[in-house]
Amino acid sequence: MPELSKAALRRLIRARKRRFTPEDLLAASAGPITRLEACPEFQSARTVLLYHSLPDEVDTHALLARWRGRKRLLLPVVDGDDLRLVEYAGPDSLVAGVFGIAEPQGTSFTDYASIDVAVVPGLAFDSRGRRLGRGRGYYDRLLPQLRAGGCLLLGLCFDFQRVPDVPVDAYDVPVDAVV
């Protein structure tokens, strides 16, 4: 595959996603979620940043339910141009956010050094951990703060979202591994 621009790669991945029904993607989520839960770093983590998945992402809803009460789970909340983190208190604590993404209500969590693992969504990832997001840079502004605190950054995606090369800019932050 020739090197694509970010916009072209976003179009390619969106086209790949459209080949699957929501039911297909839900079923395909089982593999990445099982591999994530098998990671020793995830198993030993006490505080984990996850995301509340959109219909076209690896489904994290059952994962949140399974680990709630066993780990401190954090979810991102869009706050202007940034993401702030809030502890997940269950499905009843979620409200639709700016982009229709379910977000928890509550006090901001700012002890980034205590976050052991951050599970990060993306449209595409390559073998070097380079990540292509949806284009607004929310995670690119958050991830340096998490990395500075010693957090392990794990990308989570479907197999068809893995590509040979993700184009990057100076501000793009790679993940440590892709599940």
C-alpha cells in the first residue's frame, strides 16, 4: 500500500468499517478484548483509562461492566479542546457528550501518575505504535501527560485497522503497543 495522507487513510479505514454490520463489529470485538484482558500489564493495573466505544469501535461496554469495582476505571470527557478524565461509576452515570459519546459525570481525575494503563482508540495503527485518530487531536494533547506519569499506552483496534504506515506530524503521540 503506498503511503497515504491522513485524510486518505481516514477515508480508507471508514470504507473498511462500512463493510461490517454493527453485529459483525460487536462479534469481532471479542478477540481484541480477550487479548487486552490477557495482557499482564492490564491484569496488574489498578487504575485504567478506557473509552466508552462508539458503534464502529472495538466494543468496550462489556469490558467496563466486567472490571468495574475490580479496578479504578476512568473515561474521557470532552471539555472544550481537551479531554478531562472522570472515574466511571457505572452506566447510570453516563450522559451523551458533545459528539454523542457517552461520558461520565463527576469530578475530574487529575492524578495522572497513578494511571497504570491507558487504552486508546484510533482509526488506524501501524507496527511502530503510530496512531491515526479522528482528527481533532484530543488524545494527542492528553497522551504526553499520561506518558510523563509512566502510564503504558495501549492502542485497541480491529485487525483491519492495522496498516503498514500511519503518517504522523510532530505532535502525534505513538502508543507503546497495539492490541
